[in-house]
Amino acid sequence: QVQLQESGPGLVKPSGTLSLTCTVSGGSISSSNWWSWVRQPPGQGLEWIGEIYLGGSTNYNPSLKSRVTISVDKSKNQFSLRLSAVTAADTAVYYCARVQSQLALAMDVWGQGTTVTVSS
Amino acid sequence: QSALTQPASVSGSPGQSITISCTGTSSDVGNYNFVSWYQHHPGKAPKLIIYEVNKRPSGVSNLFSGSKSGNTASLTISGLQAEDEADYYCCSYAGIITPYVFGTGTKVTVL
């Protein structure tokens, strides 16, 4: 059974770059063609950040597009998120998720989430 | 792309049925049957409970059901149980520019 685990620094300085990795275990990253990042700021709802296709193409939330990069390393069964020029508004729990085309593009497997705080 | 609109909170007694609405536009909910629902207990991973408007993934209780009419999707929990107390989010495919838009979230309280 596929499991996802986010990892990365829990504290990032303002104007710095947030970098997170999602490791796929219990199966192959090729179990799906699309992989997403979602975040939840404190006291707020879920916000879709972006997704990557195993072939390398990406889609990003227009509100974050200028600052986001999602990449994949199939050899390591991982995909990653980079968010540049962060501010306090980027403080959130960040989740990685598998998008399953067989389930009408629903996100059927999620990581536990990792908290990232932007503060000096 | 604005977030889909959900009621902030819904409550019910054990055994009751509740329905959560999710209102979007003709660009998302109204244009695609790619509506999914997620149950989120704080501190845990969100869980997919409905996909493609009204389908349940394997292992999800049949007390959860989904529907859609026009620009509004709905999630019904029949026979409310204590463990159903959680936050619920809808999500719709919204086209190639912004593939996904989530709802504002609904806190379900079991009285």
C-alpha cells in the first residue's frame, strides 16, 4: 500500500526558499501519473499548490505560480516542492498527495503533513 | 479561481443525517463531474471519501453519499456517528489553468 511522507525544514526565514520532499513508499511513484502538493494555513482551509506529471510537466495555482517549482526524481521515488520569496502567509501544514486518474483525478493517498513556519 | 463555498459548520445528533453543500460556478462544479470530498481530522492526513461526485473508494462507509445539481455538490452523512466529527472539504476539477479548487471547509459536530 502506497504511503507518502513529507520532509524538510520546519522553519524558513522570510524571503527565503521553502523546500520539501515527498517520499513514496510501499509502491512505485509510477503508480500514478500525477502528484500534488496541498497546504493548510493555520485556521484556514486546504489550498491546492500544484502538481507534476511523471513526464515532467507541471500545473500550478496561479496565485503561487511565480514562486513555485515542483520536480520529480523517479529514481528516488520522490517529488519535491520549492516555494521562493516566502512570507508569514506561507506558514502552513504542507501535504503531498497522489492524484489518481482512475478515480476521476481525486487525491486518494495523502502524507501526514509537515508544518512549515516562516519566521526570522 | 475562488474557493468553493461550504457552510462553516454543520451539526447533528448521533443517528441523524446531515448534508453539506459545496457551491461553485459553471467553470468548476457545474462543468465537470470531477468532484471529490475529503474528511480531515486535525493533525491527520485528509481522507478521500467521495470521488466523481458520488462514488466511494473501497473501504469507505456507505453512510457517505454524494450528489450534484448544477453548480452545487452535496455530501450527505447518513446515521451520524461520533467518529464522523471532523472537517470536510469538497474539491472540484476546474480546467487546465487551475486544475483543482477546494471548498472553504465545513466543521461537522456530533452533538
